[in-house]
Amino acid sequence: MHLSAFDFDLPEALIATRPVRPRPAARLLVAEAGAIADAHVRDLPALLRPGDRLVVNDTKVIPARLDGVRRRAGAEARVSVTLAEPVPEGGWRVLARPLKRLRPGDAIGFAGGLTAQVTAREAEAAILTFDRTGADFDVALAVAGQMPLPPYIAGRRAADARDAEDYQTVFAAHPGAVAAPTAALHFDEALLAALAAHGVGLSRITLHVGAGTFLPVKTEDVAQHRMHAEWGRIDGPTAAAINAARADGGRVIAVGTTALRVLETAALDDGTLAPWQGETDIFIRPGYRFRAIDGLMTNFHLPRSTLMMLVSALMGIDRIRAIYAHAIAERYRFFSYGDASLLIPPAGSRQDGVADGSEAPGRSR
């Protein structure tokens, strides 16, 4: 399938650079049973059924964006790095701007006295070894780092103190993400209480979102694209609670594509969830057979992105085009700080697709 199938024109004015407040005041496009309706996130208790279960990602974003000075043989140059993932031998794989300024052996100084050495340079990233580890590194990173806003926001304004709260979900518990699970940014404690009172269940799983989520798809044939692996976990009691909700007739609604990816990685062929922990590079695109979920709450995604492929797999390419055309016409706000959608495919359709081979495309377990 060609990358252009997932393209669309988006007016720049619709790219949100700040979230609305309070969080549930964000608009919510509801696509269900062939219809499209306009609502708000605060309306979720009326839109969901008692017995439904929302599944959220409880990862916590770390201040992964660092501005520093590279020093080499008396020469200096400014660089910005975003921590992407820890590497087995210690240190971090980072996305750097400009990458061409970094070579193995370079030293980089950051705010608060934090320093690092470039130990390797790859095609799209560099490997840095910092001068401290563990809790000492976490303390230094809190001083030197900033919230890693996506490029489409960072290119319009700098991160500030508001982002430390705005770019963190109310579920954040386990540090490790370098991007927020943005669909969950729309929840607050009042909305959670209203959902519980309505009989909607809530389960928490973890996926540490990596910086690879910001990288563009560069292959025209989308089947040639390779996903970056991300670490996740679903424990036994959580898997059992979700299985029980479905057995009782409830729908499983993933809050965000990151939660969905964990659920689909952990699911057995019959849709039953098993405990799982590890890395997943699951690549969900049209032709994928969904096992674990009955719907998805998600923000509006970038053109030509893997997330556009994911929602197209769930709803169908033509249906997603209609949904996005409606969102643009009605001036919904797009991307990480933007509005949300609730996507419910026709009952039973999650089993209608065909995966590549015996496993889902790109699935790692």
C-alpha cells in the first residue's frame, strides 16, 4: 500500500500549541454506527455503557529534551538532543539536532553540570554516555531537561513551566516515556469519578512511548517501514479484569494508540489477554485483524504517519478520510494538545481483517 493513501491537507491554524482547560472541555468527535457526531470529552459517561472498560497508559513522561554545548578540540557548537531509549550497554540513544555536529569522542555539557560523551553515531541517532546514572541521573535530568514537546509544537514555541503539567496525564506513574500518551491528557479526577459512577471500568497498562513516534515514514511502500520497539507491560490482574469485562458483554476501549498497541501485543488469537512484558514493534495498518479492542479514543494524527495507518486499519481508509474531513471542516484542533475522537467500528468488524502471515504485521512478543 502506498504512503499517499494516508495523506491529507491540514490547515496550520488547526495545529494546537496549548491544550484547552479544563481537560475534559476538549471536543470529541464520535464515529459510531456509520454516523459522525460532535461532542466533548466531558460527555463520555453518556456515550459509554455501564460495563464498558477504558484502558489507559500510565507511563510518565521524563524531561527528555536537553540543550547543550558540544566541545571538540577547543571548538564549540550548540546541539539539542531528545532522549529516545536507554541502550543495553548503558547510556541513551538520542535524536540530535543537528546530528552532523556529533562524532564519537565529543563531549557535551548541559545545564546544572550534567555532561555526556558521544560513544557512537548512527544513521538517525547518536549514543550518549552520561556522567551519572540511576537516581543521580534522574535528579540532574530534572534540572537540565525540558518536556519533550513534539516538533510541530516545539517549532512554534519553547517548552515552559505549563508544559510540565499539561504534557503529563493524571495516570502518570512509571517514568520512562519521551512522549505523552496524548489521548489520556483529556481526563481529570472529576471525569474519572463520573465514569465510575456510570459503571465504566478503568484499567492501567504501561507503554514507554519512544521518540521514534516523531520520526516520519520514509518508505513509499508502507510495508517496508520498520517500527521502533517500545517497552510495555500488562500484569495478570489487569489482563484478567479486561477479560472479565468482555465476558460480561462490556466493550474494551483503548485510550490512545499506545494502550491499543500493548493490548494487541498481549492478545491471544481469540482476543483473550495474557500477562505480557517486553518490547513491541507491532505495526498496525490496513489488513490487520484486531483481537483485543472494540474501540479507540485517540487524538487526530499527522498525515502520512503510522498512527494514520492504525486508525485506518480500525475504521477503514474511506471512513477515516470522511472523519478527518469532518474534523477539518468543523475546526477541530489537531495533534498532541488537540481534540479527541471516539472511534467505534461496527460490531464484529475487529475480526474481519487478515493479518500478514500467522501473526499480526510487525508483531513482537
